[in-house]
Amino acid sequence: MMDALQQYYGYLFEDELLEEIQQFGSFREVKEGDILIEIGEYIKYMPLLISGAIKILREDKEGDELILYFIERGDTCAMTLSCCMEQKKSEIRAVAETDTQLIMIPVQKMAEWMSKYKSWQNFILQSYNERMTELLEAIDAIAFLKMDKRVLKYLKDKAMANHDDLINVTHREIANDMHTSRVVISRLLKSLEKEGHIKLHRNSIKVLDL
DNA sequence: ACATTAAGTGATT
DNA sequence: AATCACTTAATGT
């Protein structure tokens, strides 16, 4: 665990902080599809990604999902930040997008480090900022972009998060993430394929123009 | 060979 | 953009 920490976060954090992370954080591995945080749960840990990716979803009363954004190595969940500050329940669901390795940091520590380490403070502030930007993008996408653009954005985001232009996903799953029907997705994907943006296969899609 | 699941299509609202 | 109804294609048993 120290190796990975050193490798991916060494340039960000000072040595004492790295040691504290190692001491208080617990390493965890999850498989694709595992739920890390469920809506309504109290958040006790904040995740620090080592590898893999996680997708953040919102859900309405009827159980319909809507994707907000993906997080990767070097990211933390902004919702965790706002929720854990006041020991509130989670407003979102976090699902492992791929097999993922991460370090769970107790929220008390994260508050403590805020004042103790400048680099931590910067890290939190910066990723909070990035998340905010992505959230705004997500809102823009929903409010102003047409469905076809949204699907393409979704695919590109997903390809980025996976570090792979070949995405394993069914039309059904996309429809669920985007809160629409499968038929609509099928049609949009068809037209995107005709325009040369993607290549369709059964159970997978290849993104061509990244 | 049969059942199940994913994906494609036309018509309707 | 959503829904229905139906077809076709791929995959599993």
C-alpha cells in the first residue's frame, strides 16, 4: 500500500502525511459493480483512489438513476466532503465502475489534516473545485445538450475512466444511467455509429474519436 | 433444439 | 423522446 501511495500521491503530499495516511487509512479492493456508498447511509470514510474508477449516481424516489460523474485516481468524492462535515446521510450512490483499489480515510482524520497539512488542504480544495466543475458540466449536459450529445459525452467519460476506448456496456445499462429508455439509446447509438463516432458490438462499444 | 437476453425497427403519441 | 409491438441476432443450457 505504501508503494502505491508513494507512487501516485508522493508528489502531492509530504512524508509525514503519507505516513499518517498509511497508518489510519484502510486499504480496500472492490470489484466492478460493487456499491461503495449507498443513498441514505452515513459517511464514515472518504475514498482515495489508487486505481480503477468509480461512478457517482443520483436517484429519485421512483428508483430511477442518473449519472453525475466518474472519479479516478487522484480524485476524491466531493459529496463525501460536504456530507461528512456535518455527519449527514449520503445524497448519492457510489458504484465501482471497474475493479478498484482505494484507501478509506476516516472522516475525523480528513478534518484534522485539513488544518495540519497544507498539501492536504490544497488537495481537498482542488478536487472539490474539479468536482464542482464536473457537476456543472453534468447539469449543462442535461439542461442544454440534446440526447445524442449526452450519450456521446457519457461514452467518452466512460472511456476515459476506464482508460480504454472499448467499453463493455449494454444499451440497457446506458439507458439506466442516463434515465431514458433502451430503445432511444439504441437509436442514438445507431446514428452515432453512422456519423463515425463509435463502433457498435454486442455488449460493447468502441469510441473512435477521443 | 429451445429459452433467454441484447439489439434493431416501424408506428404511434 | 417515450412507448408498444414485433423482429432479428447472439448466447447459454
